[in-house]
Amino acid sequence: MDRRQFVRNSTLALCTLPVMRAPGDRPAHHIQADSMPDWLQTLVKQADKSIESLLTFQTKDSKSPDLGGLRDGFDLLNPHSTAALIQYGASGLFSPGSKFYRSKELLASMDLAALYLIKTQHSDGTIDLLSTNFHSTPDTGFLVKRLTMAYRLIEQSGTEGADKMLLNLKTFLVRGGDALSVGGIHTPNHRWVVSAALTKLNELWPNPKYVARAEQWLAEHIDIDRDGQYNEKSTFIYSSLSDRLLITIGKGLKKPELFDAVRKNLDMTMYYVHPNGEIVTDASGRQDKAIVGTLENYYYPYRYFAIKDRNGEYAAMCRLIEKTAAMKTAGFLDYFLTDPSLWAELPADKPVPVDYVKTFPNSGLVRIRRDRWDSTLIANNPVWFTFMKGNAVLQGVRFASSFFGKGQFQSEKIIENGKEWVLTQKLDGPYFQPYPKESIVADGDWEKMPRNFRPQSEVQILETKVMIWETPGGMEIEVATNGTERVPAALELIFRPGGTLKGVSKIENTKDSWLLKEAAGSYELGGDTISFGPGLALHKNIALRGALPAMEAPTVFLTGFTPFKHVIRFS
């Protein structure tokens, strides 16, 4: 299970917290909590629901060795769920509009949570992510980054008795800072997680080793390409995370040059938006690949720069997120509460791109959008085409043949040829001759006679070419093969669950597989309809050897044999 899933099961949703000073360290800048705008008050109310839920997962038995810890959906006590109570609880203590405002009872539960974190913290200052990472510096960074912000909110809340809890929280954070100052990472974004956590610690308790370690990671430069995308290409999870972290580091270490990468990514992301407000995830190199995701994770960076730069396009993106995913932004409430500059009104909107053809060569992606419909072409992926029209979603097209058990089509690149985009694949299927006599092993062990040393014969070739072009109101695809003949093949149209298919025939003994025999079919969802056709149904063999298994979604198949040649239209 990945971190995102673990956190979700821990009822953490998308949130993590920041840090504050211990009483007496130095005075905190006062935030006028009673002057919050209405949108922020709404998020506070939403966060109250998370606090209520988290409290139900906490161990309260005073005799239990697990006192104060929180369990996740798998009944595992873990530091992530436990830290979530402190993160969300801090927003409640701080916000006058919260039912938990200055709550002594909630503070006591948060203190137990802080003590549990100290108890589960290793001697080196790290914590474990029970699903995969142990003695994990990066996971310590995720928690420290957000718990520093929680510390600050608790300190400024004026909650009676907070001093004791803050001292316990400081113990955890400072020990974590020791780990972050020397520990290693796994992935590109972990460098910025660690650096941002160290930056926040340094704001609370200045320490040269915090800054030196962050500078060491920053010396590797930001992993952003010419398209405006980070190395992991994780548009739903880690690109937006990197944006938030680089803002934190840039502000805290006074390095505004880091903002250039964030702006570049935000500019690119405007072209990754589907008409229904979802984000394109097809080219991701992480666990969010091809998931259905909205834009809430980008709300903070878009709002930050919309206000800072008076950028109307970014303001329009914020309003789009407010329209399509407003309540999900409560996961970043601590960001908004600790930075009152974000409480300002957004500037006036400036139109964002909704009519374009945009190529992202480093991501192997082409985006075509015409207001209410859009299409994505993807290289290095068995799903190489999507088409969305409002609520109706063709979430993928695949093509496969039973060619030697390796006939799943995908193209290494997308080539633009005039007004067409071309994807290609060439496969070979050889047979093998007797092993060279002088090299035959005495014991006849097959494994000792590698196939690459055998002469080949009867080599079969199958070349597939996919051509895609835009038409008025939609897209067309031509799939053509040449080479070996009579190979069963199937074109697979994968729709999002929940809609209604028409003009197609159910394939017996399948859950949700259909053949398009007629001239045209359609898929309707939420008042929007995708029309597709013409059909082709020369056989019912949809479980081709070597092809990927069918997805858990309504899927329409067009079937034939090589040489396969068919044009299908989507509108």
C-alpha cells in the first residue's frame, strides 16, 4: 500500500501539518483569527468533521501501552493517523468559528497524541510508515512539516494549558529535526519534503544545521523539465506537493528563485484540466497514474501566486477549484490559517486555456481541448487515447493482438505528421533452431543453453500503426497492421462506470463487456453523450493471450483479424 492510500485509510485524507515555538522562545506574530473570510470559515467547519472522526480512532484506555495513539482503517496504530489529530485539532483550537475553539478536552487528547508520537519515535528521530517505510526520514519530514504549522496555531490559539502540550510536541519535532538533518530519501520530491520541514523548524528554533542540510538538497537543483513538469510527472499527488513545498522553502529561506519552478508547473497544469474540472493523470510515473482526480491539491499554490502576482489566470483556476472541489481543500486548512495574506480577495479572473492543441514531449503527452470536450494522446502506455465530453468519459482506448503473447500495443513516442499524430509498434515472433553442437551442455540442462545463442527461423513480424486526427466536434482513430496474417485482434473502448451504453451487444459470460456490431454506439452519463463507431465484430475472443486483463469498467470491443484496418470516430 502506498503512502497516499495509507494516509487515506488513516483518515488523514490529504492533510499533514507544520510546527511552532515553545512558550518563552520568542513572541509569535499574532494572527487575527476572528477576521477570517467566509470561505475559510467554511473550511473550518469542514475540518471539525475530521476532528470528530479522528477522535473516534484514538486509544483512551489509561492502562493501555497505546494510550493516545490512533488506529487506521486496518486497525493499525500508527504515527500518521496520530499526527492527523494534532494537525486538524490545531485548526479547531485556533479558529473562533470551530466547535473546538480553545477546547481543553481536545487539547488533552492532542497531548496524549503527542506523547504517543514521542513513544513511537525511534532513537534516531525517525518514524515508520507501516505500509512500507521504516526508520523513514521522508515520512518524518511529512509529519514534521505539517506539525510545525500545528504548533504555531496551538501557540497562538490562547488555549488554556497549551504550554505542556507544546513542550511535548516540541520534543517530537526537535528529535525529528535531528533525523532530517542527516537522513536519506527515496524519491525526487522527498528532497523538498525534508528541506521544507527543516525550513519550518528553522523558523521556530533557528539552527545552522537545518539550513545547511536544506541547502545541500537544493544544490541538486529543481527537477523540472521544459514542459513544466517534475520528474515524477505525478499530476495529482506529487507535482502539487512539490509546488507547496517549494513555496515553503522559498519563503522561509528567502529564495524567491524557487518560485519560478512553481509558476512553470502551474502554467503547465492549466493545460492538464478536463472540461469537468478533473486533472489529466495518464502520464504519471507514480501511484496516481490514470486515477480520477480533481484539482484541490493545487488550490494553495494557485491562490498564493494569484494574490502575490495579481495573476488573473491563477485566480480563475482557484475559482474553478472552488466550484469543483471546494470542500476537499480543507485538507490544507493549516496553510491558509498560518498565512493571513491568503485571506485577501482574489484578483479578477483572466480566461484560462479551453481551446488548444498542446504537446508535452517530455511527458509523452498531447492535449487537445475544444471547450466542452477534450482528448489526450499518451506515449509509453497501453492506454494511448482518452476522450471526455462533459460528464461522459471514454477513459481509455487499447489495442491488442494474440501475437506470440506479446501483442499489447503501446508506442514509444507520438509523432506529429501534419494534422495527424502517429503511434507505431513493431513486434517479432521468431522460432529457434537446434543449439550449436559445439556448445551443447552434457547434462542437457535447458537453462544452460540460452535461447539468444540459437539460430532463428520463420520469424514473424507484426507492425501496428495508429493514426489520430481531429474532426469537427471530435476525433478519429485509424488502426492498421501489416505482417503476419490471421492474428486475432481487438480494439478496446473503456468507459467510466456509471453511464448507459446503447447500440452495443453484451458478450455472454462477462460482467461488463460488449461488442459494437452496429454502425454506431453511444455512451451517456449526466446528460452528456459520446457517440462512437462504426463497429466491427468478427469474433468474440476478447481475452487475448498476452493482452492486459479487462478493466473493472464498461468496455466495448471491436474485433477482427490481421491485417486489421479500421477507422473509428468519437464525437
